[in-house]
Amino acid sequence: MDASTWAESQYENRSEERAVTFLQRNPRPIRVGAEISVMILYADPVIAAGLAAVLREHGGFQIVSNPEPGESVYAPPPADVVLADYDTALHLAQFTPQWAKNVVIFTDYDSEAKICRAVENGARGYLLYGAGLPELFEGIRSVRAGGVALSPLVAARITHRVKGETLTAREKSVLEQLMLGLSNKAIGRRLNVCVGTVKTHVKSILRKLDADSRTAAVVTAQRRGLLP
């Protein structure tokens, strides 16, 4: 499958449940007919080529050349929007924070931990594979206009983090032992705490993860990226 076909398949296999949520905050006006410049920074050259192909084919977007090796990226980004994979986007956010507000992450990483880390580092766009080409185009436009673009699962993960309670370091340690299938007594020996303390932590973990069993807590934690 060539790059263009791959990108088209993302549209054909899209799910209605993954329509993208867009939020505009004090949007900047975009001149009618003006092209939005997009720089594509992807470790996978096939995906990068596919994205460039569909953006060019759609029209309204101008693909900006990537920085040359050794070229400084500390200046303002030379494009309206930077479309990047997860790891590249995080690298940009950490070392060139002035680029973060222009970044749209396009990825299959959907764990709560990864999503929240990206958002906390300033990414305003986070779209998952399968969102569909129209949603991708609109997401780029939204970030260019000063808004944000989030796939619905991404928005749900962020909402859960905001509303939910964070596990303590000790609770995470107990949770890791639960993942191994250890009993309360065995966990107590490993962590050098009494069984009563382990039971208290387990009860708190179940409440915070809204789980009705130890197994359900582990499954939920893995889905949310809370476990290694």
C-alpha cells in the first residue's frame, strides 16, 4: 500500500464515534482563500508522505519543507501548523516550547497518561488514527485559528483526569503488585507494610478507578496507561 492509499484508508475506515471535537478560543481570522502552511514532522516517512499527499490533493494547505539537519528550530515555527507523531511532538514541546501551540499530534497512542502528558506540554491538537480526513483537515484549521482539536476519546481521557482522583505513589506500587496477581499478604511482605494497610490501599484504588474488583482495577489502569 502506497502512502496516498494509506492516508485514504484512514478516511474510509473511520468510525462515527471518533468524530473530532473542536473548540475555538478567540480565533484568529483567516483570509478567505489563504492556504494554511503545514510542516509534517513524522519519524515514519511513509506516513509523512501519505499525509503530505492528501493535504496537497485536498487543497487549501501548503506543505513546508522540514528543517535541514543541524538547522536551528529555536525560532518561531516556519509554518502555521506542525503535524507530528507523538514522540516528535513531545520532543518539540520540551525543547522548543514556542512551537507547542502550533502542534497537532496525529497518532494511535490513546492512553490517558500519554494524552495528558502531551496536553500538559502545550499541544493543542491531538487526533487519533481513524478520525477521518475531513476531521484532520478541520483539526488543522482549528489549531491555526487559535483553537484546539481533540478526538472524542482524547477529550474523554482528559475529562476523566480532571474529574478523577490521582493515585498516590504507594497506591501505584500496590496496583503493580495486583497486576502480578499477588494476595494482600504477599503485597504486604513485598512493600513491608501490614495487611490492613494493603487492604486500605486496595479499597482506595478500586474507588478511584471506579472498579468493582481487583482485576477490573488492573484492566482499567492498563487502558488508561497508569501501569508500565
